[in-house]
Amino acid sequence: MAKYNVMSVLTNKRVQNVNLMQNVLTESGCIIKTRLGIHDASEDNCSNEGLIILHLTGSDDEIERLESKLNEIPGVKAKNILLSSEDA
């Protein structure tokens, strides 16, 4: 039975926090299977808010550590969701 860890990461200080967030994500790079970044952008504007969706592998401890480190960054909210077909 497949289980999926999907973490959503929301920031309202995307430009200011880019280095801190990237460092935390790089430290946990081996457990990040997929990463999708979303923010509003146009020719004359780049939003300071952003959403990152992570598909994670690894132990519960590694995932909890990543979530905790991201939540320590000002303006960042991270939440992991465990999905499995048992829930359906």
C-alpha cells in the first residue's frame, strides 16, 4: 500500500528568506523526491508570497526535522500531510 508524504511550505517573505529556505531544503535534499514552487509573477511584478509543494521520502524523524527547521524561519509555515490509500 502506497503512502505519500506531501509537505506544503508557504512564505510571505519569499525574497528575504530565499537563502535560509534554500539552505534548509538543500540539507534535506536526499529526502525530497519532487519540489514544485509557485508564486505570482508578471513582467513588472514578482510576488513576495510563495508556495512550495514537496513530495518526500525518508523517515518520520527526517521529515519532522525538515518541517521544524522550515517553521523556524520567520514568515514561513510548513505542514506535512501523510496520505495513503488506507484513508480512502
